[in-house]
Amino acid sequence: ANFLEKEECADKLTVKSTWVKLSHQLGYLLPTQPFTVYPAGLFSGCIMTTSGIKGDDYYAVWSMVHWNGGALARALSQKTTHLIVGGNQSLVKYRAAIANNIPVVVIEWLLDSIERGTILPTDSYTLHVPGHTPPRVVPATAPSPRVNQPVSQSPRINPLVPPSPRTLR
């Protein structure tokens, strides 16, 4: 077999195997940006996980995170940078995130960060469970987060199309 030399590969697009599998399953080629091996983007270096986000909402979050250069892991780990929570979040994940100083944020943090094109401070989007953390204090100058709602109750987001600020609200 002929292998490409390192120099010949430098200008070639390299995608993850999930791009191949999902493209095959769907019967058409998906956009490559969320599947590049070395993504650059808003969430580069971020490894997020979710709690209480299921089904289509999970896949919408997955695509938004990946499209913007981040990673979404199923389990909380020492590498986790953010825990994104929805409806019925796991108190086990919540407590583990708090114990490890991992920000616990509602989905609106992700949506607003993408819309504004910058990773927003998590303070105004932090979920506090009564009896576990102090009550939430929102500074007067902070962006006004929307009520924590499933992504499916937001305008429908196609997980295979890059989200734009106009489709997120």
C-alpha cells in the first residue's frame, strides 16, 4: 500500500471516524467542520458534559459544541470544563462538578455564548440547587439569561447545520 508522506497530508482535511459513520448512516455527506481532528473555534479546549438533557436536545447540544470546536463527553471527568444541565439533572453529577470546581450552567449559557461569539462568564448562568450552594445573585450588568428550557422548546435547531445567532433565539 502507498502511504502519503507527511508533507502531502499537511494540506488535507482530516476528519474523525464519526463523520464517516454518520454520513454513511444518513446517506449523504455531512459538513466536516464539527468533525475535524484539530478544530479551532469558540469552544476549543472545552470538554463539556450534560445532565438532564436527552434525545434530540442532547444531539442539538452535541452538534453546537462540536461545531464550535469543543467536545461533549457523556461522563464527568477531571478534564471536564463545564456541566450543562437541563430538566431533571443528576444530583450525583451536580455534586461532583461542584466538588471539583466545574461550572454548572444552564443551556442558555451555551446558546448565548454562541450568539455573542465569545465564552460568556458562567456566573449569570449557574444552576444552584437549594441546600447545596448559595442562592444565585445576578449582577445588574449581566446578560439576562432566559428561563431554563429544553432546546426543543427553543426555535428548532437542525443539528446538522451550523447554528447561527438568528436560529438560537
